[in-house]
Amino acid sequence: QAPKKAKRRAAEGSSNVFSMFDQTQIQEFKEAFTVIDQNRDGIIDRDDLRETFAAMGRMNVKNEELDAMIKEASGPINFTVFLTMFGEKLKGGDPK
């Protein structure tokens, strides 16, 4: 049950992120999210990142590197969290 709470908390904390981008930008982020979410479960995890790197020709990415990317989020990386992370990076903020 903890992951559900984390997912809900992450989504609630970033409800205005959709106002930061126009519809075209949101659609582009959604397409990028879909490409990265290799297993189509709605959450980007370590395996999704590993497969995305492999598709770009980068093999043997260390688990520590992938875990560091995942830990940049406040919880499971669903689309809202993904969009929030990009919003914070683009406006110069840091989620931590």
C-alpha cells in the first residue's frame, strides 16, 4: 500500500505542472514518456531506463547510475511526476 500513497502524494504535489506547458509540449512529453516506459505499465523504472539506453546503443549501464536517476523523483515515476521533473529542470529548480 505504500507505493499507492507515494504515487498519490507525488501527483497531488504537482497538480499545476500541466499549466507550465502548452498542449503541444504536453503531447511531446507524453510521447517521450511512452517511448521510455518500455513495459507500458505507466511507471518508468530501472528496467525501462536500461532498455531505453540499450535502444540508444549504450549497453552495460550500471545499476547505481539507473538508481540515481530513479531517485531524482519523489516516488514512482508516472507521467505527472515525469512532467514535473522536466518542469523543475527547465525552470532551473531542483526536485531535491
